[in-house]
Amino acid sequence: MKKNPIFQNKWFILLLLSASAGLVYQLPYLRYTFYDPMLNAFGYSNAQLGTLMSAFGIGSCICYMLGGFLADRYPSKYLLSVGQILTGLAGFLFAAYPPYGVALGISFFWAFSTSLIFWPTLINHVRGLGTASEQGRMYGLLEGLRGILSTAAGLVLVAVFNHYAAEAMGLRMVIIIYAVINILLGIACFILIPYEKKEMIGEDGEKISVVKNFITALKMPQAWLVTIAIFCTMTCFICLGYLTPYLTGVMGATVAFAATIGTIRTWGLQVVGGTAGGFIADKIRSSSLTMTCAFVIIGVGFGVMAVLPASSSLLILATILMFAFGIAIYINRGVYFATLTEAGVPASMNGVVVGFASAVGFLPDAFMYTVIGNWLDSNDAATGYRMVFICGCVSAVAGFIASFLMFRNSRKKAAEV
């Protein structure tokens, strides 16, 4: 029996992968939506709950690196489905509100299932869905669609949680539903994603060893530039997250206003920025140039915020600025992996470079929150947030340099052909 052609269409596959990417991380990051209910249901302290996230973050940094090798060697349909199903199965154990030691083990396991098995394979497979001229829109749509789908699922699950009078029961149902959805998506990936045979063959016709492949990646200047650009984007993204408490704690915004702005920032900007960035990159035929221009907006935005007086009369201006450079940050998130094709990274090495770039590029997620927390605790509010904005500005400048060098190098290579 032949498959329906629509299921073999690259845009349908991209939609499936966007749903998978949007939902596979909902269980590890459950505390972002249900922080207080988790404290009450699990009986953990704030420090313990924070350590669960640290365990996931540290485990992920290690797993990203190793996952790249798997992505280059094994068919995507197997890795994507296994990663998603394992994530869901662990969710059932998590729903039993296990002892803290077991929960810590689950956090490390989720790093294994999502960051080693799933993520590098996802980025690798998306590259293969489009031509060289479609890389921007492929990754941009991946970012935008997963924002839409994860938000829609999140709103439904919040309604499910509110349906139960007992907080612990409501949270348990949320975890179970997320677990079931992930398992179903894993099965869908196995059935619908075409099988592709992978060969680790170099230009000389010899099989490339894992060690040789990794060493080759480390010697590629473009791989390092992509990694630096991702690292700077993630640092700016983390700094952006502190705009909401800045508006309430320093600029006098109401909690309701800040919550509305925070929701738009988190979900609306992801959809607009991620999707638009991809199409812009394809239109101007350069993801690195798109990032270069976006970093200019980000740097100017954070720079203005750093010198802007902390006055309630400037609240609207600060909000407009946040939207402007927030969209630019999501534009970069939508296209930074699209630069791999432009940078000339061979398809046979895409996975190992993605793993390396993810491991180092996403590193700010493991330490920046602690650093910024210390800044805010050690200084008055206005000074602490000014340090955050300066950090965002400096990161944008470094990202601009890396992206511009990527753009210049890609143009040189194109001229030599």
C-alpha cells in the first residue's frame, strides 16, 4: 500500500518535525509553566528544583556533542522516533512524583533522549528537506511553527490543569498527556519520515572515523564562527528574558501589563521573528548577512536600554524597543543553523558540526541565569539590570563580528568557484 503523497511532502514533514521539536522539551522544561505546582506536588525545595534543571542542562551540553555523531551515522526516522518515545516513557515515571534521586536521574535521562538522540538529528534532517536556497525558510519555519504548536498545546494543558480541584492531580494529568503526545509523535515520525541510508564516506572514498570527523570539524573556521554566533544569540536571548521583571521592578509597569508583554515576547515574537527571518535569509540569499543585520538591531536595542532613564514615562518606549530587538533575536534563532550550508559544511559532517555548535553555543543556558542572578542580588535593581543590558550589547557586538566574518568568507568562497 502506497503512502499518501501529502505525507511524503517536505512541508508536511517539516510540520511534523516542528510539532515534535515544540513538544519534546515540554517535560524537561515543565517548571517554566508549572513552577509552584511542581514545588507543592513533588515536595522539593527551590534549590532542588533548580538542580533538576542544572542536571538537564549539564547533561545536554555533553549529549549535544555526542549526538552529532549519531545524526551523521544513523537514519533520522529511527533516532527521532526513539528519542521522542523514550522522553514520553520517562514522563510516566515522572508523573508518579518519584523521590528526588529518581527525579534527578530522569532529568539526566531526558538530556540523553532529547539532546543526544533527538536534537542533532532534527537539525540534520531539516537541512536535507530543502535545497541550498531554501535553508533559511526551512529553519525559520521550524522555529515559528514549533512556537505556535507548543503554545497551543500549552494553553490546552493549562486548561486541563485548571480543570482539577486537586493541584497534584491536575499536574499529574498534564505530565501524562505530554508523555502520551510525545510517544504518539515518535510513532508518527517512525511511520512517516522516509528511510535514508547514511554512509560516512570522505572525498577520498574512505570511511571517516568518528575521531577524524570531530578533529576535522574543530579545524573548520566556519564551524567556530557559527558556534560563536549561536553562543551570542543565546546570551542575548537570556538577557531578553529579564526585560519583563525590569518593566515591573524598575519602570513601574503593572503586573498585568508585564504579563501581557511577557506572553507576547515569549510566543508572538518567536512566531514572527523565526518565520520572517527564514524568508528574509532566502530572499537576500544569505543567512549570515541576515544575522549580521539582526545583531546590529540587538546591539543598538540593548545599548539604548542600558542608558535609558528608569522612568515610568518611558515605559512605552522601552516596550517598543524590547519588541524590536526581541524580533531580531528570534530572527537569529530561526536561521543560525541555516548558516551551515552557506558556510560550506559538507552534508556528511553536518551532524557533528551541529552537535559541537549546540554543545558550546547553548552553554549560556547552563550558567548565565546564575551569573545574572548574582548581579541582581549584589546590586540595586537599576544597576543590576543595566549590567544585564550591557552584557546583551557586548554579546551582540561579538555576534555581529562572527556573523560578518561568516558572510565575508562565504562570499570569498563563492567568488573562487
